[in-house]
Amino acid sequence: MKILQILVLCTSIFVFTGCTSNGKKYSPDKEHEVYYKGDGVDESNAKNYLTT
């Protein structure tokens, strides 16, 4: 019974994390991608992150 509870907990965590959003994606090329989200964060911040 304890193993079943652990399995249900692990499955729930896996499903929850798979359904959450990483934010908006910025891809400067085929090899790189940056995800950004938050108040006041936009694509220009993602571009600046890659150039620093």
C-alpha cells in the first residue's frame, strides 16, 4: 500500500510539472532557445541575455 501511495505521488508531480508553462520562447537560431516570463520581461531581455 505504501508503494502505491508513492507511485501516485510521483505520477502527480510528473503530470503537474509537465503541464506548467516555461514561458515564451525566443530562438535566435536552430541550436539555441531561451524561455522568458515575468512582469516587465520581454523578448529584448532574452536577446540581451544571449549577448552577455
